[in-house]
Amino acid sequence: MTLPSVIDTHAHLSAEEFDHDLPEVLKRAEKAGVRRIIAVGETLQDARKLLDLSRKFPLILPAAGLYPTYLDVAHARRIHDFILSHRESLAAIGEVGLDYWKVKEEEDREIQREIFRHFIRLSNQFGLPLNVHSRSAGHQAIALLLREKARKVQLHAFDGRVSAALVGVEAGYFFSIPPSVVRSRQKQKLAKRLPLSALLVETDSPVLGPDPGKRNEPANVQDAVSTLAELKGISIGKMAEILMENTFRLYGAILNDKDPGSYSLTEG
């Protein structure tokens, strides 16, 4: 059976878990119908590595950001400069956002907010989508995005309340669902309540896979597609079509309005 075309909108391909077999991982992804992978970065080193990988593997669309547990304003400024220098090659600013699960002190959280505000303003300035982390801070992240008038937003693996997510939906934000939806009641509840027009899929590879004991990889994004189709009561093909349309609405500039089915994996 031919699997429908889909785009993994959030994966960590610079992670050391993929250093030994990334070409094989990408080949499995393409065989599974994955046409592009938006590869997010957590540091400047990640951003540089992903840009290099994207030149070797056209399946990869690189992003640059600072993971919110890095409370380093100087590092954020260096990533800012990297984004300015390479913005035509980047799919998104990310992974950026808030993390109140790991960061508990209010002083440290204010540093997080300062860095996040900076990246939101950079997104607005250049029209680059934000790929947002909001662990244990869903309401707070959306509130800050709204205050800063963020326009292009993807909230990945959202763990907040549905009521908070719906506020984001009203603002035109997208929510990406990982393969862990096959086993997560929270993700299932969220997916059921969100409108089809607000949904994307991701893997968050190498984590949040269908099996928590195994490394996740982009090919598993099809588990998210099929589970969403079941939850929404539509065919897998129709679900994939809607997801692709949504992805182009947010990332159309970097995807360049090409037929995603035309992409193939080649090494440069």
C-alpha cells in the first residue's frame, strides 16, 4: 500500500542518536511517504549542523533556535545573528519557547520570557514561522505570543489544557501532534477537540514515538496521521491531504509551493 505524502514538522535530526545512521533514517522516512522534515535546533551548534545536513540531504529543512532551558542571552544573540545570515535557508525559528517543568525559579523564567520575546519579534520581522516549545507553560506561552502579536506559530507537542489551545486556534496558531498520540490520552483529547484546520504532525524524533522504549524517527509520523484520522472519523488519505494543506499554509514560503510529492531523497 502506498502511504500518503506527509511532512514531519518537528524533529531533532542533529541529535547524537542519529549520528551513526542518518542516511538510513531518511531513506526509511521517504519510503514512508515523508516529503520534508523540519529539523529544529536547540543550540547554535545544532543550527550549523542542520544547515550543513540540509545541503547534503534535500529532505531536511533546517531551523535555528535556543531550547528554553538554556538561559543564555548571549547565546540567543549569536543565534539571532545566525538567523539573520541564513534566513533564506531556514524553515523556522525553533525550537524556542517556555519550559516551566524544568525551570522553576521566577528569575530564570523571566530570562526565558526575554529570550522568547526576542525570537517572536524576529519572527514577525522576517516572516519566519515559530516552532514553539511550551512544556508545562502552554497558557503562558500562548499569552506571550498573543501579547507580541505573533503571526506564524506552531506549538509542538502541546501539553496544556484544551481551553488554552483553543485560544491559540482563534489566533490562527497550529498544533502539531506526535506519534505518542497512539498512547497518550492527553494528546488524544487535544486532537479530538482541535479543528482539522489547526492540526499538523511531527515526530519530535528521537523521542515521543509510538513505543516509549524505542528511538523515534520521522517514518513514524504516519502513526500520528492514522491515529488522527481515526480520532476525527475520516480516511487516512483525507487526513493526510488536510495536514499537507495546513503545513503549506504555515511553511509555504520555504516549501515554495511545489508539489511535495515531487521531492526525492538525494545526496549532494
